[in-house]
Amino acid sequence: MPGYPTQRTCRALLATAALGCGSLALTTRDAAAFTHIVQPGDTLASIAEGTYGRIQHEKVLVAANALNVEGGTAIVPGMRLQVPAMEHHRVVAGETWASLAEALLGHKRRADVLAAANGTSPWLPPEDGAEIVVPYNLRVIATSSDTIVTIAYKYLGDKNKAWVLDHYNGFRGRRVQRGDVVLVPLTDLPLTPEGRAAAATSSQLGRTESEGGQRKAQAKVNTEMPALIADVRAGRYVNAVARANQFLASGELTKPQIAGIHGQLLEAYVALGSIGLASASCAALKAADPDAVFDPIDTSPKIIAACAANAP
């Protein structure tokens, strides 16, 4: 389906990273996930037990790394896994739960979840200087059998919290569709001493090896970007969503790379009928490339409509 940014944007992306133009993905502020390099003998259950003290949290690792998409992906030694963890923020004067939710969780409507995670209500202002906990936005890629109720039960342990996920994601009662990315705010991610040590080690490695690691991540995205474009063009939209989110989680990418990835996700979300996610993806594309525009002659009306829905 047509739906590409203007030729100016395409030329810039192609010149910088040999990227194609076309779609996008939902983004939020990076949470405090850390990297675990799979060792011989590791299983998702053993990693979950060592990190969280709870074997059942392996489902969090599966979702965070999109390991259950299209038949599933096995972990192998040397593989890098993103391990979700809680984040903290120190409140400064003038911040509200709404402004904090927008900055930390991606939208001000999530203020009630943020406030509740800190034992208060969104109409009571946070105290200046208070350290607050920030939920982890787990990206769950919905399968054909998923509903908002089953996702709430699986990750929040309570099917009655389906309305929380509906409001959090702005679905407004819309049924979850295959390929949708459902954000699940997790607040129950306590780390064991082993988990805290792994997080600290990961952080130190990130500081000492960041330059080389980021260059490798960027080079890998350049090499594998044609596969993402091929997924979108062939209509493998669920594959495209999973691949794109893996790209975005792989490291600090260049802005043209981010714009190109989000361009592919925009098209994929529109094709899947996930207009809210497509709208958020368009915003992410424009944040990475403020000069990006869409030619109404060459661009699908649905893509233009999705972008207009998020316009100021």
C-alpha cells in the first residue's frame, strides 16, 4: 500500500543509512530495562527466577523481547535480552501527575496509573522532591486469540483490570486486533540481589562499551532494514511490528534510522487497523525528523488521517 514520506525525506534516509521510507511504531520514554546476555544453560524460567525471584515472570521476558511472535523464537547463548525493571524519578516543583505521565509514560491520560503506583490519587499533587516509582511500559504484541481481558489477566493478574488497559491505551472500547501493541504498565517487578547486581553490571558495561555497542546496533539495523521493508511490502505486518520493535530496543539508533523504522510501522499499523498506534507512530516519526511531510498524491489517505489525528 502506498504511504511514504516525501522524496526529500526518503533521500535523506537513504543517503544516511540505506533505509526505505514507509511506516512506524509506538514509542514511549525508555524504561529502566537492562540487558542480559544469554549464557549456556539459561532458560527464560531460570532468568526470571534469578532476576525477579518468580519463574512466572518469564512471560514478561517473552513479551519484552517479542519472542512469541509468529510461532515463537528460542533463546540461544549470546543472545541479548531486554530485562524490564522499575524506574524512579525525583519530582521537581511545578510537575503534576498529568505532566509526569506524559513525560514518563507517553500520555497524560496515564496519570491515574502513575499516581496509583505511588499510593495516591491524580488530583493530589506530587510533593516537590519526592522520589516516585515509574511503571514499566511492557509492549505486548496481540495475537489473534488475545482480548483486552486475557491480556489484563495474564500480565496484571486480574481480568477486571481490562478497563485500565483500555483507558491506558486509548482504545475506547475497541476490540484488540492481531498485531496491536498493547502497553501494559507493570509495577510488580522487584529485583532479587542477583537481579540488582545484573542491572548494575549491565549499566557499567553500557558505559564502558557504549560507543562500540551502539555502532554495532546501528550497523545491524542498516543491514537488516531491507527485511523490515520486505515484511511491510509483503503484508507480513505482525512480523514487521515485532522486527521494528526489536530494532528500536537494540540500542541508540540515529535519527534517520528511527524515522525510517517508524515510517514502516506507520504503514503496518494502518494496514492492521490500529489507527491509535499509527497516530502515535506518526508523531514519533515527526519527532525524529521534524521536516518530514506526506505528499497527499503519493500517500494513502488512511496514513494522512492517522497523522492528522495526532496533529496539535
